[in-house]
Amino acid sequence: MVIGGRTLSLSKAIKAGGFVFLTGQIPFKDGAPMTSGNIQEQTEAVLTEIQSTLKDAGCDLTHVVKAMVWLRDRKDFPGFNEIYGKYFPSEPPARSAVVSELLVDVRVEVEVVAYSG
């Protein structure tokens, strides 16, 4: 994976048994980190990319059993949660959320684990 001209030593997703582990996903727009936009727009971008990666692994959002969320600002949580709830409308996965400085100048990063049995 290449971000900002740097090759990163990571995989978008790895299957292990019935599990699929996704690398933390940040929002992208036009192939570059999405450093503009509000939390809702950035969350949409992240979750859309997660859907795409899951599809490549033979899964979808209904297979997600755990989500880990990093927000740059705690004030973004309501906007994040609004969009997140649209992607997981019933039986949402277990979730952890923390406020943290991120390595890239974005508002949110989400990592998920899916189980495909």
C-alpha cells in the first residue's frame, strides 16, 4: 500500500481461519488521504472503503464482529456515530472508540474484524 509516496508494510486485509482482519482504514478521496471534509463525509469514505475490502474478501458488513475506531476529536463522535449507524442498522458489531492523534491528518480511522465462518 502506498500513501503519500511512501510504501507501507501492511496488507489491506488478511484471512485467518474464518476471520478477516482489515488494516485500519482512513478516508481517501481521489487516491489521497482525505484531509478535508467533515466527520460525516470522512466516515462515509472510510466505511465505503471497508465495504469494498470486505467484498474482495468474500464478506460484507453483516460479517463484521468487532470495530475499533480512532477519532482525532471527541466532538466528532456524534457525527461519526450517525453515519456508522446507517452502515450497521441492526445487530451492530462490538465496538471500541478512542480519541487519539492520528498518523495522517484525517478525522477518523476504523479497523474491523469480520467472521465468515
